[in-house]
Amino acid sequence: MIAKQLSKTFIFLGVCFVSLAMLGTAEANLHNKKNRKGVVYWHGDSTRNKIALTFDDGPQSIYTPQILDILKKYNIRATFFLIGKNVEVLPELAKRIRDEGHIIGNHTYDHPDLRLQNQRQIKQQIRKTEKAIIDATGIKPYLFRPPYGVDNNVVLQEAENSGYTIIKWSVSGLNGRQDSHSRKIAHRVVGNVRNGSIILLHDGNRLSNNTDRSQIVKALPIIIETLQGKGYQFVTINELLLEKEA
């Protein structure tokens, strides 16, 4: 009789221990999701038909407004990774990006290869851009894309220390070449998009205000209409990653 009671007691205590352990794990996982920093994403959830448009190197005085007009026409919100120096020159355009519901990310102050920078320089690149974006929009960015999509352990650590999630991409329009034709850009993007894709395009070109981005402006409606016709839904990066973590 005593042995049976002891056995039941041990079983009960065991169940309680396992339950507490599971609860602790669940709380820890929730905490990690809420405070995730320095994580690198190339794409979102591959089981959902949501995709994200991202634009690098802006704001740019000629092509960023045209791209914003197109996105507004199709009621699409995108994510813009801005260069700090460009934001300082065109703060009202950075504010327009934010006011129209798009997400702004940090793309460094003057677009260096961060692998060639020391920790102090990397921190300065991030912080100066952050200040420029806050001054222009009132919002602190929390997404970071390193120039050229390249990094190392120092870059990753500094991004984490500064509270950023790193966003790369899974599909590129490769429209950095000025001779790229709009239909080639659209074909390249449409042909490579899958569920959860993060699409890289450019509205600027580093610190130059003279780069011709007219072909991306022409390609964008083709990309949007074709992918919407295939059943894809355009969302911002934060919406895409929330789906991924759900």
C-alpha cells in the first residue's frame, strides 16, 4: 500500500516537473522571439504565398518618388533600406516613405564594404544613419542590410549590439547595371520568386544622384501585376517575418 502511494507521488511529481519545464521552455522561446536581434534572414515562410519588395540605396530625388507613386497605385507597402547621407540630403523624401506606410531600414551612412571597417567604424556607420532616419521620420529603424549583402562576425556582432535584424534577399533584379532592360529585370524577378521571397531592387545607387533607374520604374508594374496574377501577396519585411515566426 505504502509502495503504491509512493509510486503515485513520484509520478505526480514527475508530471509537475515536466509541465514546469515545458512552460519554462515556451516562455524562453517567446522571449527569444520578442527580443531577437542580429538574426540574418534571406526569405520568409516558404509555406505562405507572401513576398516582400525591398529597395536599396535611396532616397533618390528622381526615382524614389516614382516608385512610391507606383506602390501607392497598387496599394502595396514595401521596405526601403536607406543610406544615411542620402537621408540627410532628402529628409522630406524619407519622411514620405514612412508616412505612406512603408518600412525603413538602415543601409549604412555612405555604403562602404563593412568587411574593411573596424568595429568603431561599423558602429559609426550604423549610428549616424540611425540618427539621420530618426531626425527625418521620428522612427528608429530596426532592420539592417549591409552594403553589397556582405558581412563578417564583427558586422553581425555590431548589428546585434545595436538591436538590428539583418535582412538580405533571395531574389535580385540585378538592375545595378544601367543597361538592364525593364523586361529583363521583370523576367528575372518573376522567374525566381517563390513563397516567402525577399526581392532586392534599387531606387538609388550608393551616393550617386545621377544613376538611371528608369528601367526599374518601368519594370515594377510588370513585376507587381504578374506576381499578383500568380496569387502572391506583397507585404513588408516585418509582416513577412511575423508570418515566418508564427
